Amino acid sequence: MSKEILINVTLMETRVALIGNGLLQEIFVERHNKHGHVGDVFQGSVVRVMPGMGAAFVDVGMEKAAFIHASDVSIIDDDGFEVRDNGNTAIQELLREGQSLVVQVAKDAISNKGARLTTHITLPSRNLVYLPRSTHLAIS
């Protein structure tokens, strides 16, 4: 069986096609015009904890500090996995100023508000969604 990979790159997108026995087997298209950061993963640093809001602001290198609510902060056990929480844990028990953490952008920044973050990291692909901090397995 003969296989070929064809790659086409333009200013707007990159296309990769897998050809097997003269027939298209798979095609991948990546568009270059993505302006947002949703889904991007960053190493951030907590710059301010706001107990009254139940949230914190995190510097991830964007123009404005990003926002993370207490409900979007995972409690991580000694093995590196998320622990189920009832959602009543105070933000000051979860985060402290200067703390470093890995976050994912859940919502892009708009007007004068920074991006919304989460520590519930999800890495989607064509065939699966990888949850690096979860012990949960599921098939869809």
C-alpha cells in the first residue's frame, strides 16, 4: 500500500492530507487567523486574591491580569490528580499571592476585563479529550 502526505501552506491556513492507495484517508486543516486564547494553557502567578469576590487575579503574560473564580480552582492531591470538592472552599484556602499555577483560558478577555481561567485542564483532539489531572475514564 502506497502512502503519501501532502502539505499545503498559505497565509490563512495549513492543510495536510494523508493519501493511501491514491485515495484521501485523512485531512487536517489548521487556520492561522485565530485571535483568541481560549484553550491555551499558561503557567501563571497569582497577583491578587479577592475573598469578597471568591476569586483571584492571575498574571499569565497578557495585557490584563486574568480572572479565576474559586469554583474553577482544582484541589490537587499528592499524586497530582484533582480531588472532588463541594465548591464551598474559600479562595484564600485555595490560592495565595505569588503562588504559581497551571491554568487554561476558558473565556477570552473582552473590553476592560481580563480572560477567565480554570485549572481544570482539558486537551481536546480529534479522537479524544485528555484530562491530565483526572482519574475519570469515559467513552463517547
